[in-house]
Amino acid sequence: KGAPALVLVSYRQYGFNQAKQWLEKLEPGAPDAIPGLRVMKLSIVEHTILRAFFQWFVKSNLRREIPEAMHDNVVVTFRDIAKWRDSADILNRCCCYLYLLDESGKIRWRCTGLPTEEEMGQLNAHTSTLLKEKTA
């Protein structure tokens, strides 16, 4: 709370791979990084077998795939909450979803899939607006 945040959500490996590309673009020090924007990643693992037996393996593998600078901002959960998924308008669990939140947690922009130049421009513009609102 208090600053804009970008939350990336993925369920499946395909969506995780999309999220990884966003994370690489936005990690601190990267050319496309946006100063003042906190980036968080939520990986939701739905598979019952994975929940019971391989949680440690899945978490370790995810951390290996994500830039080290982003490790503290990654959350892995082994519970899928359908009510939350519906309210977040997640229709395709194979894709990555991104939500730009304002300082009160309200969704101000969202997109899905791989990062494009157009979406990076939109994210920059919306984040800039939120940062200006915060200082006003």
C-alpha cells in the first residue's frame, strides 16, 4: 500500500514463461525498468499431486527461473480460489495476467500475455500517472 504495484499472475507453465519475459524487462537495472513501480509475481499451482508431494521442488524451480533481484517479490501458492479467479476476470489459465494497482489497491490497468511495445508504453504511461497522483 502507498505506491503503485504491478502484480503478475500465472497458473500454468506457458503463463509462467510469459511472466518471466515481463519480469526480465522490469527487473531493477533493466532498460525497461520503471522507477517507483513495485513488481510482484503470484504463481498459482493447481495440480493436486504437486500440492501434496512436490511443493519444495516447484518453489525451487520457480526461483531458478526468475531473476534473482525479483525473488523477494515472488509468491507461490498451491491453492486455486475460483471466486478470486472470477473476480480478477481470469478466463484463460494458460496466460499470464498483469494488474497495475494504485496506492489503494484498485486495478487501474491490466493486460495479458507477452510484453509488447504498445503494452510497455501503456504501463509506463499509467504508472507515471499514478506516481504523479501520489505526489500531488
